[in-house]
Amino acid sequence: MLGRFIKGQGEQRAQQSTAPVVANGTTVVQPVQAEAASDDFLSLKVDLHRHLIDRFNLTALENASKDEILNEIRPIVREFVRVKNVPLNARELDQLTSDTADEMLGLGPIEPLLKDDSIADILINTHKRVFIERRGVIEETAIRFRDEAHLLRIVNKIVSAIGRRVDESSPMADARLEDGSRVNIAVRPISVDGPLVSIRKFSKHPYSL
């Protein structure tokens, strides 16, 4: 068991959810591989993410493997689905568990966008708004970060791979994700309203003559 990942009860009450928020009237962007995903299924994932983030120590999770996370969250996911009375088959339950682990280990709310091959660009305009470019059309998604601190944690997770940290003393950075996607970041005081992040995804199907 990986009890070190679970926060104390007092800490759970003190910390708010870091799950993405689904806002009414916005376009929900879903990962390509989640074939069974519907609005209800996405809402379930949001609620589950919130439930898990409230319970887990995010700092400890950063040093965990996916297998460790899966072993820890699998019974919690199963119980959560049972309590919510959601009719998922075994494949859907496994997919839900795997997707949730990826989000917790990866780049949080934008992890599904990074996996969607139809998306060319991801544009984060402060913690409140996330846009995508798909086939030349810019769409606003329903994804948001809990607050500015949550977004900054994800930003610094990106730039830590190149030995950098982004803060007020070093408010701009360029980086690349493991798949080659280019990332441009600006935070306060350059970006006065909050962090701005542009991710130009690495094309798996480059144009050829």
C-alpha cells in the first residue's frame, strides 16, 4: 500500500479541489481514445479527479510510477463508481482508472488534450480559460485549473525537465515536452493577468511533398 500518498484528514479539508471545472455553455474537448466518453462520463471523470486530488499528496505523487498510482487508486475508483451507481463495464472501468492516473501523473487537466491527435495547439489564458486549435479553428474548452497556483505547478513541472523554474524573477521560458511539442510560457509580472501558456503540439504526420 502507498499510504504516503494519502493526505491527512485535516489537509484534505483545508485544500480545495484541483480538478478541471466544467462550465456551462462551453465546448467540452474529449480525448480521442475515450470512445465511451459522453457528457455524463466526462462529468464523472471530473468528479472523480476532484475526489482523488482532495485525498492525495500531490508532491508525493510526482515521484510515483503509474503502476503504483494504479494500485493505489483502483479500489478508490471502484468504490466511487459503485456509490455513484454508474453502470460501467470492466473495460470502461479500467479506462477510467488509467485515464485518471495519467492526469494525476502528467500535466493535470490538459493531459487529455495532449493525447488528442486532432488538436494542433493548446492555448492557456490564465487558469480560467483553455483554448485549442483543431483543423484551423480555435475553440474554447470546458477545462480550467483550480487556481493560479495549480497552473503554476503544472508550468514548473514542464520547465523542470530543462532545469528551469518560472516565477516573478524569471517570468518567461521556452521548453519542449517529451514528444517534441514546443511550449512558450509567460507569468507575472510580464503577463499581468496570470500565466499564459502556448503549446504547439509535435505533429505525428508531418506534411510531405
